[in-house]
Amino acid sequence: MAILEPTNLLLLACALIYGLIGEREEALILLGFVAAISLLDAWQQRRSQRALAELARLSSPRARVIRGGMTLELAPEQVQVGDVLRLDEGDRVAADAQLREGVGLWLDTSLLSGESLPVEVSRSGQLIRAGSLVASGRGLAAVVAVGEATELGRLGRSVASVTPPPTRLQRHTRRLTARLTVVALGLCAALAVLQGSWSGDWSTALLAALALALAVLPNEIPVVLALFLALGALRLARIGVLARWPAAVESLGSATVLAVDKTGTLTENRMAVQQLLSWPEAALWQAGAPLEEPWHRLLELALLASRHDPVDAMEQAIERLAQAELHHSEHLHPDWPLLREYPLSPDLLVFSQLWRDANGQWQVAAKGAPEAIAQLCHLNNERSAALLQAAEGLASRGLRVLAVASGLDGAPCHPELATGGEGPPATAEVPPETVHDYLFEPIGLVGLADPLRSDVPAAIALARGAGIRVVMITGDAPQTARAIADQAGLPAGPVLSGAELQDMEPGRGNDLGHVSVFARVLPQQKLQIVRALQAAGEVVAMTGDGVNDAPALKAADIGVAMGQRGTAVARESADLVLLGDDFGSLVQAIALGRRIEANLHKALGYTLAIHLPIAAVSLLPLLVPGQPLLLLPVHIALLHLVIDPACTVVFEAMPGSAGLMQQPPRPPEAPLFGPATWRRALLQGGVMAVLALVIACWPDLPAIERRSLLFTLLLLGGGVLVWLNGEPRSRISQLGGAIGLGLWLLLQLIPGLNALLLLRPLQELTPWVLLIAVVIVLSISTLTLPKPASAAAARSR
């Protein structure tokens, strides 16, 4: 509760003392300030909670359902009994449902059962529990229970809600605040005992000690940090980057490497077939030309080797071309039942499917990397070299190349597996366990292109200017990857293939120092890339979208999932979600993260600086006998009403400086208060403290005059500190600087308020002369500080 904050408890103690000694007006004023500060804290906490609630709403998983013949994408709470769930690899099941049909459907049920291995779901009517994860395959299931009626609901567990862990900065600030609180209260208690023993005036000694405690305790720091991170996460969401918890905002300023997928992140994810090359005839078809018979068989087999209703961009492109060019031919087979899928494997980058044709015979089709298809077809060296040379020719034009193979007529198996010269009908044999058991022949090559996003070269240049290295990861051939990298503006250098990565010894992260392009990479190899880069001392932001990307996203310092094409498990494993799947928004997020961090340090520096003069003047009565208590608890409480809004509202809204993206990344181990923050805060606060002590000790000046001058100095000087610590030309900084002036004018305009606060109206010129003097002195002292690091200081990448 806000009322239990240390500052409020100290103010309540002061009010109690005032009440006991008969000063009811002062007690009531302090109680009013407690209420005002509590309301201000509650408003700030509500802003944080609303920001986090909005982020939770954005990050909740979506369910794809068929309702009334229409496919809809809904939040889990909108799913109804009777809907049909569409389940694909990586989806989180949104409700209890009964399986209608499935192909290779395996579920991870560890959330409910604790079973670590996926289980197969193949029987019609089999129950699928909400919260299960589709590990592989796809299917349709009819919803039978939703919400609290599901097994997950009855257990009272929620997949969508994740409690944000405390961030590194939050842990540091809590420790710092706790230590300062203990030290301050111990010091104040000791000084109160000494002062009370010397003077015998225990009530004044207690008030002086409590005033010092109010001045010393930096209770604004945890509030400032929590609000900055929460509102920062909401600002990220507005530019299309969802931070799943505030810690991600804190980490952005430290990223030194962005490891990104090519497809859909650097490119537009609008894959289209550009060329077809039949084999062995080597007849070439270009997009836009009529598609004649020589290429019909190639396109037919490419479609048979693709999933129905595909998610993969290349398979979608093949399906679009096939539907447009083959819809009136015998080369489309919507009535053929699918018997088996043979997925990609690390040792064979080929996807195959086995079908049963109208005559009951097996037909098998495969597509994949050209070198893998050559291996699958058992081509001799000469024929393999010719096929790979043709593939390199297409890849050198920036095309992603797939080779297509067909099983021999009737999909015969190898002689040692088949029962006869011709392959057995599907009804006579169980399909083989591996695709290697079939006999294949190459049919041709498919060249696909995905245009580079127009903003990618500028975004990469901006990232590199900020000292951030960009690494591209793709499943394309090395020649294709290098061509795209050159278009994107990545530096020249070697291309490391997945096979070479597999052979690399663990811990040799320094070998990747000059590698900007990784080709023929499997999803599971991303984890190896992350660990190798981290071993070299890099802070890695890694993008991913599939189930197999989850370990890499968890291991990365900043995991980034794709919002549009990413699976549920990838989004759950990530720290950030790119709602638009584009690289430019990730670079914008880093720029915004640096702005948030810079403004946070400005706010923390301001907090330290403004507390120094208040603490110095509050300490004076406890150390100097006969020195009156100039700053009463009521004055310090009023100053808190200036400090809190200045820290949270003004500094959080300040725009970033022009040079933020021309500086190197912040080291992740950097302390909460760096040397620059300490220097600036101590210099500015020290100057203010000297001015305050001069006024407090001015001879032959009545105490009420000194108190009035001192309070005016702190109000106006606090506003000047806000202005100087922000961007002086910024309208927000100027408005923040006017807070102190506005509050001082309010004191002058409300009759009787000065007397109530034991102040005296100053002569007309006094505050203005004081304000001008403070501006001049603080400005000169601030200008003596070293300027921030420039672009020249950024480390070369």
C-alpha cells in the first residue's frame, strides 16, 4: 500500500509528534500531504498496472477456430463449445476438445501431466486437454469444454498469465533503498539521542531527526524505476514490439548482436516462384511466361511434397502457382489421401510425403536442399555435380533453391526392402519408417525469391552505427544468403554453413567474430550460435518463430519472437514479440530502449542531486548547537510533491537525444549509478547544497527569512535541475522546470498559505534574483561536465 511507504510513515510520525505537543495545524497539514503523496503514488502504480495489463492482453495466445464455416482467430476466452479448433505445430490448445482428424499429431502435455516426452494423438474422438502444446503435425478438434470447465481451469492454472520477475535494476534499487533506509534511520536515531541529551528539547530533536530521515531516504527510486519500465514496455507496444515483461526493456540498451532470420524479418515474407528448371532437360521457365507441359510434372511433384494448407512461405508460393497454372489439368490431386509425412532431419534436409493415388498405388514426392536431394537419389558424382552446378546458378541470382524428386512409378522401395520388382500396393504393406527406403529420381529445381524490405538497409546501417553487429541466419544456400546479405548492407565476410557449425568445437565463439551470414542452418542450431556468441562476450538478441527455436530464444539475452508467423511456444519463450515481423521495428525498439535508459539515469541523477541540499540543511540542526530547524517535515513533504512528478512524468516523457544511436551499447554489468551519473548529481547537488547552507547560516537574518529564502531556493532550484538534466530546448523539459516556479507562485497567490507553512512573503525582486543566480551557477557547473560519448567512441563492428 502507498500509505506504508517509508516517507509516509515518517510523515505520520511527525504528525503524531506535532499532535502531542499541541501543534494541530501542522499535524493536519502533514496528514494532508500524506494523503496527497499516497494518491500520487497510487496514480503512478495504477499507470504501471494498466500498462502491464495492456501488455498481458496483447501477449495472450490466439486460437484459430472454425465457426459457422468461417475460420476465425480469437482470444482463448472467446472460444465456445461446438467450435472446431485448427491445430498446427507450435499452437497452444485453447480448450478441451475431441480429435476429429489429425496427421502426425504429437502433443506436449507436460503443463498438465508433467510428462516430458510428446504423446501421439491419432484416434478419432480422443480427448485433447487445454494447455497442451502441438509439438508436430496438425489436426482438427471439436471443443467440448472451455474456461473453468476445462481440466486446466479446474486446476486454477493459467497459461497466458506470467508473473514478471524482478529485473536486475529493480533488485539493485531495492537493495540500495533498503540499505539507505537502515543507515538513515540508524543515523537519525543516534543524532536525535545526542541532540536531545544536549538540549533537553526532545520534541525538537525528534522532529529534526525525522526531517533528516525524510530528506535522506530516496524512496522515489523504486517508484521511478517500476514506472519507467512499465510505461517503456507500453511505448514499445505502440511501435509494434511487445515486451512480455519489463525486464526486456531494461536489456535492450545492452544488445551488441542482433541475430535475425532472413525470411519475413529482413525480407517481406512474400515468397514467389521465379524460375523452374526441369531435369535432366534443363529447360528454364521464368515468372510471367506461359507454363508449358515440360514444367507441369515438376510443379505437380513440388505441390505433392508440400503440406496441405501450408504455413511455410515457400510452400504457400508453390501452392499459389500450382492453383493458378494447373487448376484445369490432371496434375492436381485433391482426392488423394495422405498416408505419411517424412519431416526434415538434421542429416537430410528433405521433406517428403507419401500418397495413395486413384489406383491404390503409392506415390511419394520429396523436396529440399539440392545437395540433400542428390544424396537421396543416390546420384553418381558426375550427375550430382551437374545438378548442384545448376542450383548454384539460380542461387547466385539471389534465389532460394529447392530441388524436387519423385519416387519411381508406384514408389518402389530398395530391392532389399521390397517384396517384388514393383513396389507393393499401399494396402499390402505398411509404409517404410524412413524416406531413405524409397527409390527416387530428381525432377528439377524451383527458384523462389522474397524481396528485401525497403527499410532494412537503413535499419542495418543505423544498428551498425550504434555499435550493434547484425547477423543473418537462413536456411538458404550460401550463394543465396551472400547475395541477400549484400543487398541488405551486411559487411563482407565468410558465410558459415550449418554443417560447418556442427563440426565446430564448443566454446569457439571467437571464430564467429567476422561471420555475419549463417546459411543452411537448422532451427536447433540457433542455440549453438547463441552460446558461441555469448562465449565471445556478446549480448545477443535472437529472433525465432518455430517450436525448435524456443531453446535459442530462452538462452538468448533477449529472445525475439515473430508475432504474425511465430508459434505460441516461440512467443512464450521470448522476451519481445515483433507484432509486424519486421527488422526495422526491432532497431526502433533498441533506440527507444536506449532513450528510456537515458531518461531513467537523468531521473535518478536528479533524485540524488535534489536530495543533497535538503539533507545538508536538515543535518545542520543536529550538528550545530543553537541552529534552528529551518526545513520542517511539512516543507520536505511539499518538496516531495515536486520531486515525484518531475521524476516520473517529466523525465519519462522526454525525447531521446540525437546521439543515442551513435554510442556503443551499455555494458550489461554497468552499475545502477555510473560514474557520469554520480559526477553530475554530486556536482549539481553540491552546488545547491552550498547555496542552501550559505542561506541557512546567513548572520543577522531572522530564521523565518532564512526559511523562506531556503524554501524558495529549493523549489526554484529543483525546477532548474529538471530543466538542465533534460534537453534544455525541449518543451517538456521547460514545462518540468516550471513545476517549482508554479508551486512557488501558488504559495504567493493563496492568502494565508505562507503563514500556515511558517514562511514569509519575499520582496518582489528577491526570488527572481535568486532564480537567476541559481540558473547561472548551476548552468556553469553543468557545462564543466564532460560530454557524452560520441559516435567516434562506438566500437567498430
